[in-house]
Amino acid sequence: MTEERIAYLENKALWLRQQVLKMACGAGAGHVAPSFSCADILVSLYQGGILRVNPQNPKWPERDRFILSKGQAAVALYAVLADMGFFPTEELSTFTRQGSRLGGHTEDTIPGVEAFTGSLGHGLPIAGGLALAAKNDRKDYLTVVLHGDGECHEGAVWEAAMFISYHRLNNLILIIDENGLSATEYIDDYINLRPLHKKWRSFGWDVKEVNGHSIPEILDAFQDARCRRSSKPLVIIAKTVKGKGLSFIEDKPIWHYRIPVGDELDRARQELRITEEIMVPKAR
């Protein structure tokens, strides 16, 4: 991929962070930090051309299936889907407002969304069923799942990991957004998952590790996704920083469900190069 194309995608990731902030602040709600940690991953998957999708036909039978298992990052996925043409970008301003279909977690009533997620630990089991169906039906679509690392504390994840490995579902790729934080605490401080790569290998998976904020590394990890020689499923562990893009929220647990206000919002606008004012709801 050319340097110009990479620069375009990096600018698109900046746009995505800008849009997430504006949507969350406009709604007075939303998971900004979890969305920022996976912004580069989502841009790579969709605008980078990894996923085979058709915005004009969201239920196209040959499409790749993408499951945002960390459904709290819905605000970022909505922005990407609208930018791709799945629904009008004007609808983004309705995020979580009365009568809007854009809820705080992804719902499969939204064009481009495959599953209702956010109750963590269910994305991988759903994906396992989709990938097995593709094998049985001799379809060549990929099933790609984006998980949080804290989500790997859920037992259903490891049950699904065994199921997927046993059935040799090499048409399934799991991405783990490894930012080291869950909702309220650092993961290493209560149930240590490390070494995460060894755990997944022991469950019969191939493993790749990438910088989750390097679009070239993410794209390279998917280069052979459709012609893998291995019969094993693949997990890509993406090292990320929660809140990446805003220095004062990066790697801080308190920002899981906080949005910038007052002087914080002014600073966020400067760091993200947002020139216009951002409307915030009035206190009731």
C-alpha cells in the first residue's frame, strides 16, 4: 500500500476520533476511551479494504461478517458505517437520543451491524457459529471479531475458543484490543491474563501480535487472511492504549465512561484539531 494511502487512512482515523468525541459530547453519553483504542483497527478493517462488504446491500450473502464484541465501542462503529454509506451520516447526531436507533451498544437492526453486543463474552461464540456455517455451506466469507482484553475474563470466551479450534475454523479471525484496562481497573491488578499469546496458542490458535495503532501493521497482519495454509483459527493481539489520541485520558481507568467537559473539552478540541464548537446538552 502506498504512503499516500496510509496517510489517507491515518487521517481517517483522526476523523473517526473527532466524530466519536462530537457524538458522545452531543449525547452527553458514550464510551470515548474504549472507542479511541480501536479506532485505527476499525479504519483498517473497513476503509483499509480488509472486510468485503457492500453498503448498498448490507445483507449481501457473500459479505464478511464483523462482530464488535466490545459493543461499548458502538459509537466508533456507527461513524465508520455511516462514512462507508450504510446509512446517512446525518443520523450520527441522533446517537442515544430519544427515538434514535443508534443505541449505546451495537444492535443488529442497524445496517452493517451483525449482532447485538455489549454483554461481554458473547461475540466470539456468535462468530464461531457463523464461521462453522460458512464451512458447512462452502462459503468463502471471513468472520472477524473485535474483543477487548478485559472481555477475555469471561468463561464463554474460552469455551468458544475450544469449539472454534476443535472445528478448525481457519476462516475466523479474532482481534484482541489489548489496552490493559477493563471498565474500572488495570487488568494486571486483579486477574492477570498475561502471557496472552501463550494462552491462545495453548487453545490451538495461531497468534500474531501487532501495534494496534499502526495501520500498516494491521493491514499486513491480514494480508493472507483469505488464503491461510494453517487449519487453525487466528488471533491478532493488537497492543493499544485506551483513550489513544487524547493525552489526558490515555491509560486512565476513570475515563471508561466519561466524556470531556469544560476545559477538558477545550483541550480535547485542540489535541484532535477540531475547529468548530461542540454542542453539549444542558444540565437538567
